[in-house]
Amino acid sequence: MSLSKKVKVGLDETRILILGSQILLGFQFQGAFRPAFERLPLHDRVVWVAALGLITLTIALLITPSVQHRMVEGGRDTRRLLGVIGYYAGLSLAPFALALGADLFLAVEPVLGPGLGLAAGILFCSLALLFWYGLEALKARRVGRRERTMTRREPEHEHTALETKIEQMLTEARVVLPGAQALLGFQLVITFSEAFEKLAHASKVVHLLALGFLALAVIWLMAPAAFHRIVYAGEDTPEFHALGSRFLLAASVTLALGISADLGVVVAKVIASDIAGVIAALVCLALLVGLWHVYPLILRARRGAAPIP
């Protein structure tokens, strides 16, 4: 399989992972505004915040390869990028498994009690880790050496045709877009909840700002497909590739702002502390900006990469 094909498959696999994680993030955000949430004990609220942080980390890790593809490699397919996709996809499964276990504990506990709730959370977290890490580790010991040898023989990079660059740029937009749309839908529903009406005015304004950032992210993620059809009539041109890359990078900025702002609103409500909400929002923003923008810029400077399209 060619290097470009491997990168394309890796991006498609990332898309499978990120859609579920972004929907779960939307559930975390929306669930905090349900009437039953007000009756949760303190330990459940702490678990809720932990799950929210874990699923946010999952999303941050899964989007990182796409941003590096745009910022560091300029859309080229390289062996380094293929390794980045595998590394971050594998790393993201651990917080996803922990968040899944935490959410199942929160779902089972009110019905069957804390003991069975804890058992259910541990069971499904363990099953996720087994099927996502354990079985793969056993299999890799048998076939991994041959595959690693073949990978080392591949060139560091190969010529990436413009058609392939554009196809992968559109794939990267599809990686983020469905989850961003789902998250926007979840956040719009919150504004019609009774719990939202009880929020302080400042929290309502921050939530509306987050909605605006998420809407901008959706607009910019859909823009490359619209330009490709309407302006370029489906033709692949360097100008379109550069424009689409800019849209994707712009969307990553507004997505980071939108997620961070709403995470701060939710944490402030769950913990009943505005200071905790501000700290959570700043930590989240630092994580997302660090992974999606600062670190790729550092890599570009070290590698002396070509300018961003």
C-alpha cells in the first residue's frame, strides 16, 4: 500500500473515533442542564467533570494529526505524519475508555445503586481497554516486527499529487465536521432548557459566544466543499488547496474557543463555582491551542518547513 493510501486510511479511521467522542462531549454538555442533574450527589458531579475532561482530551488528540498535516507538512504525505496519526489515535483511546466507564457508572448508579454502577463502569472500561489495547498488543507481537521492518524501508516522503492533497484536505474537514455539527445541535438545545434560564447572565453570554464560535467552525469546515463546487466547478487547483487549508486552520481556532468557553460554563454550573469554570476554560484552551497551534508551529520551526499554504 502506498504512503498516501496509508495516510488516507489513517484519517478515515480517525473520523470513526472522533464522531463518537464529539457526540459524547455533547451529551456531557447537555446532561448538566437536565432536571435530574440537580439531584446528583457531589461525588457524581466530580465524576461528571472528570469524564468531561477526559472526552475533551480525546478530541484534542484526535484532531492534532489533521492540523499537523496542514501546518507542518503543507498537505504532503510523509512517514512522520503516518506515525503521528497512529500515535495520537492510539493515545486517544485511553481517555475515551475512561470517559466511557465514567459515563456508564453515572447512568447505572441511579437505577441499580453505586455498587453495580461502579461494577458496570469498571467492566466496560476494562472491555474497551482490552479490545483497543490488549488484543492488539498480543497480535502485534506476532506480526508487528515484519510490518515495522516494511515501514522503515519506506521513503520518508513521496510525491503527493495535488488531487491526493485535496482529497485528504476534504477528508480532514469530514473528520471534524459531523461532530462539530452534532455539538452545535446539543448546545442549541441547552438554550431552551429550564436550567439554562437559571444561569447567571454572564454564563448565558459566554454560552452564546461559544455557540457563535461553533457555528463559525461549522461554516468554515463546509466552505471548502462549497468553493470546490461553485467556484472551481470540481477542478483541483493549488489555489483551492491553499484556500481549503486556511479554512480548516481557521475552524480549528474557533472550535477550540467554542469548546473551551462552553466547558467553562458547564464546570461552573456543576461545581457551583465561577472560579472553577474560568480555570477549567483556560486549561482547556491552553490544551487545545497547545496541541493544535503552538506545537505544530514549533515543529515547523525545527524542520524549516515550507510556508503554510
